Amino acid sequence: MAQAAPSVPVVASFSPSSCALDRGAEEPGEVGRRRGPDLAHAAPSSVAMDLGPVTICGEVTVLHGGFLLAATLCHPKSLSELAKSDWPKVGKSILDALQEICTSYTVYPPQPTMWKKKAIVVLWSKILLSGAPSTSTNQRWKDDILFSVSNMIPEINHTVLFELLKAVNMPQLFAQLLLVLPEHICQKELETFVEYIATETSPEDVSFFLDVWWEILKHKEGQEDRLTLLFHSITHQHLSESDEMCQPPKRFKSNTQTSPVSPMAASLFSILMKGLKWIKDSIGPAKMKCCALANLVDSLSILITAECQQDSLPAHVYLAKISSVVMLWERDCENRFNQKELDEKVQEAGRSMSLLSVNQLLDESLLVDLGFLSSLLEDWSMELQGLLSDPQQICYESYRLLDSLTALQKNLVNRTQLESQDADMAQAMLELEELIADFLETNPKLRGRNSDSTLTASVAMVIIEKRMDRHMEICPIFASEKSWAFSQDWVACLVKNKELFQKPELILQLLETASAFSSPAEAPKIQKQQPIVSKTILECYMELSLPDKNKVISGVLATWGRQGLSSVLKTFSEEFQEELNVTFNQIIQSASGEGFQKAVAAVSRVVVLNPEATIKKMCSLAVANLGTHQFLAEILCSFPALSFQECQDTDVSISLVLRCLKETVWERISSAKEKEQLLEFIAYLMQPSGASPLLSPGEVTQNFVLPFLKSNDPRVELSLQILEKVLKVSVPSDPNWVYTCHPFPLILCLCKLLEGFTQYWHKPKDLHSCSLQSKDLVTTTLSELCNVMLAQKDSVSPGLWTQSVSWLHKKAATLDWTIGLRLKDIYGDYFKNEVPATLFEVCQLSEDEWTSRPLPSYGEGTGLLAWMECCCISTAMREQMLVLLVVNVDNPEEVNLFSKGFLLALIQVFPWCSQSEWQRLTHVVKSLLEREVLYIPYSLEYIQYLPLLNYRPFAYHLQFSVLLLRAFQFLCSSSGATWLSEDTWKHVARLYCLSLSDLLSSVKNIAHCQWHPAEEKNMTRELSFVYIQLYCHTLHVSAMLPDNGTGETLLLLALEILSQYEMLYDADESLGSTLRKANEKHFLESITENVSNKKLRTMLLQKLSKL
């Protein structure tokens, strides 16, 4: 494809009015393909003016015409030879052309500033590239996007550029373009500019020079527009030094990831200060002298702080300074920013608040510059004092000078404190600091005048709405300034920018500000705005993450207490109850893992509105609604902020959740299911899965256990169950929590409860606050408490431990003697085991560990009774007693006497045993039978004939069943019939059923596990015999029990035995089984006919008839 002629190249158009010439024979598609990569940085056609005329178009033609006219007027000189004095003659034609372009309506709305920038970029690049190393024209038009436009402009020099910049008054553009040049070009161009200004210096030159210097000071990297980046790309492509020239040229891409601007070299300040020395005599007005001094002072401050860390201004100072500057501009009609919009003023004032950073200048140069500032201050002091002391001449220039001098004074003090400081430099800085102090002393305060609150508020809102520098630092001021709050503008700004306030600290500040208007006097003033503000704050809160929401909840609780936001504004409490009910109705209906996060989000809203009401609602639902307690506990534990501690009237702190539990459910709980759910709810709150606990073991014990551990308290059993849960917390937040709960008095309370069980059946039924089965709960809890205390023993001083153990021993000595044995681990080596003296008669006890205790009720022959009571205490004590028991098995009379004494002791202990104690005794019986220490003859009262079979595997089962039968025969004899109450009979009947059920399970295990398969044919008859014997013994016991409903449990047991026998009966198909089964059925029916209870007899006979 043929290339277009180099003289008329067409590069990508950046103007909607572009009239690019055709590229010769090039296809339209080819043009598109060539333009594509070059336009990566360009905006769509609707905003193409961002980069402007870089191709031949109407506007460029007008500019071309202006320069042709200027060249004609300049003749015989060329524009490249134009002198400063020649500009008035030729400048008008160029400025008129530029004015025509800027006011053209090819794009609406007009963009005059943009066209000025484009013209400057084209002209400056032409000047710079005209001296660049030679590059082929064919290559230039491909690589240089400005090539076609700059070729239309005649050759020009810096005079045209500088005068044009002065004429359009664009010092900021000049500074921006200057600072993106390659470093060596940047310095050279600045030197050229300073030399130009210093020649034939006019007031306009001075003003423009000072403005450029000020713009350089305010420059920030990373804020370059596309046109500036284009200029950077072209100049670096063609003007880089030799070490960069080896890189192949690249077309400009606007999607650069990082700013190409390097940190400003300190040498630029040297050039500017040199220029000030050259033109200082040309600076006339006092305001201009203020600007010159301020520039010099700010430059020196930057150089001095290059070695020190410069702290940024606090946000409130930053805002106050911007407001002061804006106020001064609004009052100064001559200031160029006076007619600007407020956002433009704020933007510009903000730029002056943070000056750029540079490399450190050599001390020699800095020393000279410090001296120069001192001389200027001395020379201009009188004239400046006249301006500064006149209240009618307060202006931005004087404000800036005094502010800059104050900052430099502070920086000088900081710099002189550096150890590495040179002596001469330190002296020069000290002298300058004194000079500045004297100068400022004459003007004791900055002349900026504090701006009024309304202006400051407007400035803050502009910074926030326009997302200007440090806008996030202004947000806390906006949120906390009560004098601005609830104004129409303040509310509008909050609503429009609410995403900026989605931070915990800002939400809390907004709430605190809102709370200032909750009084009856203030509330009417904000009646219309209140719902909007409340809604917006809640929306901000709901957008937070869960950890941040917890921060807000913590702040709300700390500031306003348990009622949360409901006490801040009325709008927060309106319709709260309805919202609370709807929220939890939805949660209860969809209580599942899938909806957990949604449920937490919903609760987070109501919990911040009213934490107390929300927690109470959750506690009520957790207890009342079956199966929801864990789900609700998981939701509650998602808010660790609710572990908030509040002080009671007694100055004792209590957590909010605990208080709500006490006030909501503790007094109202009734059913067993509610108690169970409450226990699980509390347990989860103490030890949640993957969350922080809301309740500590210590506070739960202090509030739900200690006040209720009394034998006459109706909640004692529930308190014991709670204490059991508390002791099972594996990793409590406070490992030494138990010693904050008065552990030794707590042990004594448990011991007294155990003491109460020794008289359990002697008390009236209505005085029983808990069942006998809770005795096991007391014993296990006491044992676990002792273990926890011993594990944390090191946290208590030895003296205090000894004193406490002695106190406990003294108190426990008045209780039943078995309680002291339960405390043996706590007693340690301090005290021996105290037991009845008769125990020594049946056991071989060491006097080093055991000692007798005078107990009148344990007279002669009660040794086995004491021994059996010891066996009931714990598994470890049982095993120890079995080892220490002394019975001469070689003496038949002794074995016989022991067996009779064992039965007598058993029936005395039996009614007082809890379930676990009775199971320990059954193990004792089994152990003694296996060792053949206990002799239990098996009677033939329920045997018609004796089958010649092997009953040894079932010897224990049969003997134990007979032992229980004999025990009940004693208990139900005429001498013992009135000994036990109705409830006692029911209790012993339950223990009997428990033992027989265990025997049945053991029989089945033996049948399935211990017998050899080859002998299975023999197993049926032995099992039949055992089942029949157990059935007969059960009916016998049932017949002896009082007829007051106590036999109902034995009925169920008898039916269970028959069910086991029925399975065996149906499975037996051996030879001769028919006759044997018929005999067994007849025998069972004859035994069952003797049952006196008609209802029981009928049910059993119906069961037998199905065989």
C-alpha cells in the first residue's frame, strides 16, 4: 500500500471538527487500523477535546493564519529571531487568532482554556523538537502525534512562548509542562525563562515569574491531564539524554499505570532564587514583595525539611486554613480567584496547603539562600510592616507571608536540633529564626481572620462532595461539628455522600452529634430532618462489615447504655417493636445454616437500635421455641460487643446478656424442656464455636449458682445443672475464674446439699427441692469443682490455700462423715481420712492415711455398713475398699457371717442410693461373687426340675437376682413394712428395674459374644431357664411391694423379659422343643395367675397367650 506524502501527513484526530486530509491511496480500513493503537489514550468523540487539535482542522487553520500574519508583521526578522521588545508589534495577531479559536462553537459548551493549553503544547514542543537530534521526516510523522500541526506553524523562539503564556496568564500550565520535561531539559528551560524575565523586566514579568514559582511549589505528581502526559511522552521520546536514546521510540499511551513525573530536583529552586536576586529591584508593590518573600520562605522550608520528616497539618487546621484563604479571596476583588466558584476556590486553596518534596540541597547553597532571605527581610521590613499593620489592607498575600514565616520558624527550630547539623549552618539558622521571630512579634497573630462557621461548613462540604484531597479527614469534622448539623445543606451532603461515612468511628460521631438534638428544646428544630438523618445513619451502619458493626454497637452501649439508639433520637424508637417482632418471626421460621448470615444482618439492625430489647427477645425465644436455642445463641455470639459490662447499684459489674437472661427467663422458666434449652443456651454463650464468648464462667456462677445453692430453694437443681455446664467450659477466657467465685464456700454449699440427702426420706415430700437423682449431679459437680480448683491452685498463695482448707475441714466436720472422704483431694496431706472406728474391723487401713472418728450411730457390727457407704462414694474409693476388705475365705463360718452381714448392710444402704451409687454397689456384688467372698445360695422355689445344663456363665445373673429378691423380702417383712414411705418404695423399685435391665443386657451379650458357635444348639435352653427365673423373681418382688402404684415399673420390666423370652421361644426349632416349650408356657401361666394386680395379670397373660 502506498504511503502518503510526508509533507501532508495525517495523524489521529482529537477534535470533533477534525478535517484530516486523506492519506493518498490508503484504504479506510487501513486508516482505522493505524489509528487504533494511537488512540488508546483518546476519549470518545463526544469528549475528544480533552487532547485537542493535533491534526489539520479549522481551529488549527485559524491559528496558522495568525502566525502567518505575525511573521509578515515581523519581517524582515523571522519569528525565531523575535525579541521581547518586538512582541507588542506581532503579538496581537497571534492572540486574536487564539481568541477566535477559544470562542468558536464547534464544540458546545466552548472550552477556551483547553484550546489555550493545546496551543501552548504545540508551540513548546515545536521549539524543543526543532533542536532535537535529527530524525527522518518519514519517521517523525509516524512517531510524533503533533507533527502535522507543528509543521504548519512557522519557526518560533521562546519569546513567543513566554509572551503568549503571560498574555493568557497560565502559570499553572507552564509549571505542569515544565515539570514533566526530562530533567536536563527542565532545568535548561527554567534557566531560559528566568533569564528572559530578568531582561527588560516589567511588572507583568515579575508577577508571572512569582506565579510560576508558586505553581511549582504547589505542584503534585500524579495529577497530570492527558494533554500534559502527551507532552511528556513526546519530549521524553525525542529529548532524552544519550543513555535513554538507545531505547526504541514508542508512541504515547495514556493508560500509563504510574505517573512519569520524577521528584523535583532541588536545583530548580536554586534557579528560581537566582532569578529573584536578579529581579528583586524590579519588585515594587508591597503585595508583590509579600509574594516574593513567601515563595522564597516556602522554598527554604521545603529544602530544610528534606532531611526531616514533615508532618501534615491536622485536619481541623487544614480546613481552617482553606476557609481563611477562601474568605480572603472572596473579600479581595483584585484577586484572580475572587470570581471563581466556591469549589474552584477550595480546590486551589487546598493545593497551597501541601507543598512538594525535593532532594536535599547542598549546605553551601542553602547557607547562601538563608542569607539572601535575611537580607530581603531587613531591606523590605519597613514597607511590609506598613501593609501588615493596616487592617484595611488585609489580603491573601500578607496572610500567606506570615503563615509561611511561621512554618519556616518551626522548621528552623527542628532542623537545628539535628546532631549532624554543621556549626555554620546551625548559626545561620539560629540568626534567621531570631529575625523571623522579631518580624512576627510585630504582627502577633496571622492576619487571615477566622472564617465564620457557615463558610467553614460550606468549604468542608465542597471538599467532601468533590472528593478533594484529604476529604476523608474532613468527614470526622463534618460528622462531629454540632453547629453545622441538621442544616439543609448538611443533611443533603450527608445523604449524597453517605458511602464516605460507612466507617464505625464516623457513624458514632454522627450519632453523638444527633444526640445533642434529642432534648425537648432542640427536637422541634430538627423535626423534618430527623427521619432523613436517622435513615441515612442506619443505612451507613448496615453497609458495614460485621466486625465494624460490633465497633458501633460497643460505642453505642458505652455512650447511651442498654437502650441503644432508641435513647438518641425519637425516630430510632418509632416502630421498633414491630420491626423486632417481624425480624424474629422471619428468623424463627427459617432457622437454618443457609439463612445464618441473613439472620445476623437482620439482627444487627435491631440490636443497635435497642440492644436490651433485642437480647431479651432472643432469650425468650431461645427458651420457649423448641430447637431454636443454638441457632439464636450462634447469632447472639456474632456480636461480641454485647459482652458489655454495666455497673449495678452495688458497683458490681454485670454483663448485659446476663442481666437480660435474669430479667427475662430466670424467674419464668417452668417445664423441663425449657430448662434444658436454657442450659444449652447458656453453655453455648460461654463456649461458642469459632466466636468470642458472651458469658464468662465466673459471672454465670456468681449470678445463677451462688445465690440459689440452698436446700430449700426451688431453683437449686437448675443452678446445679448450670454449675455443671460451667465446669465443663474447656478454655475459659479467665483460667483462674473459679477463685473469683468464693470456691471454698461453694464447696461447702455442695457438701451441705449432700448432707441433706442423708435425711431425704425423713423429710416431708413438699420440702424436697430436688429429686434424689440430683444427688449424682451434686457429687459429680463437687468432684469436678475440686479438680478445677486443684488445676488452678498455683494462682493462690500457699498461706491462703492452707487457711482455706482448714476452714473447710472445720465446717465439713459437722456434716456426714462420708462427705470428708469426697474432699480428700482438696485436703491433700493436711488431714487424714476420718471414718467410723468399726470400718477398721473389716478393712486393713493404714493409720498414716486413715483415722477413726467418734460416731455413736455406728456401733458394734456396723463395719460392713460403713464399708458399703465408702464404696458408694466414687469409683476410685470403691476399688480401694475392695482391695482393703479383709475376709478369710478359708473359714466357712466367716464367709457365711460376711454374706449375711452384707445383705443386712445392703438393705440399709439400698433406699438411700442414687442411681450411680447403686451401680457402684452392683459392681461390688459382682466382684465379690467372682472372688467367691460373697455366698448367695440359689433356691429351687421356681424350679420344677433341674435340666442338666451349664449355668456357670449365668451364675452372677442368677445369684444377683436372688440377692435382690432376698433384700426385698427383708424390706417388705412385717418389721420393715412401715420403714419406707410411698416415694421410697417407688425409688427402690426403679433401682431394682435398673439392675434387672442391666442383667438382661449382660445375658444377651454373653449369648452373642462368649459362646462358641458350635455350642449354639445348647444356648437356647440355658437362656430360657435364665429368663424364666428373672421373670419369676420380678413377679415375686412385685407381689411384695405395697399396692400403691409402685409395681407399674416392674410390669414394664416383666413385659421386657417376656419379649426376650418370646424371641427365644419363636427361634427354638430343636428336636423335642415342642414339649419343653409347652411345659414352660404352662409354668409361666401358673406363676402369672398368682399376680394379685388384675390389670398387671391380664396384660402378662395376654402376652403369654401369644406364644
